[in-house]
Amino acid sequence: MKTSSLWIATAALLGVHQLGSTTDLGVLNATPEVQILEILAPHVTFSTQYLFTVLNNSSVSAGASNLWLQLNNITVLGIDNFSLTLHDNSNNLLTSAVASNNSYTIDAFALTPAPYYFEVSGNTIGTQGGFYSFAAAAYDMLTPIPVVPEPASVGMLVMGLAVMGVYLARRPSTQQAAGAAA
């Protein structure tokens, strides 16, 4: 009884996703469009289209994550046959996502100015349905994308500078070396 009350409360707060729904993201740009907390009813097949347009030659990326929740070997939330695909306005499949640990990504796919759509689909197999999140962004190919170094790269740079500092501090100065040679 408490589990169903929790489910109803969560669905009321977050909104239950409609089967076969369409979301218009508008013009996709470098600010990521994020759709999170998609809760789907139990034991249904769904397909959601995320419509968007790019205004310039752009590189688009998208990702969808399928959250699995299991308790005592019972799947509470889960989606089977989960997929993320990219299509043009004529419904032609342009590419499919690469899967890794229930996350699916389309990375840096080049598009010309036109309308397109991403499609997320699957079958909910959890006793309480399924849950996924979706995000997409587009970068103008003429504008350089700022490169942000990974934290590990910054750490290695700092470590290298520290080692060089210690080395230079312990090395005899050129005046001391010249005086010792005379």
C-alpha cells in the first residue's frame, strides 16, 4: 500500500510520461536541452520523439540513461529494448546510439540546417514502470568548442610543475657550479 502511494505521489510531482509523445526542443544549440525524470507506466511499449532544428552546420550530441532499480531480485523500475536514434524530417534513420551500462549516446554527429528528431523507445518491465533521462546539445561547426581539461589532466600538470620546482630548487645554481669548478 505504501509503495503504490509513493508511486502515485512521485508521478503527481514529476508527471507521468505519455506514450507516443512528442516534445519540441526548438532550436538546438550549445545550451543542453535536458528532459529528466521520465516515468512510464508498467508493462507498456513507448516511443518519444524530441523534435529540434539546427540553424547552422552543427555537431549534435545526445544521451539517454535507463535507470534500473531492483529490490530482492524484483525489477521495480526498468526498460527493456531501450534505444536512442536520430532521424531527419523525412523519418530516415541517420544514426543509432552506442550503449554502455544502460546509457546510450550519440556523439558529435554532423548535421546541416534543417529539422530533425531524436527518438527514445523501449518496453517498461518494472513493476512500477520505467525511468529514463534525456539530454541533447548542438554546437555550431564554425565556432570552436571550448576545451575543458579533465580534472586528471589538471592534476598531472600541477604534479609535473611541482616536480620541476623541486628539481630546480635542489639543483646547484650556475654561480655555485662555476665557483666550484675554479
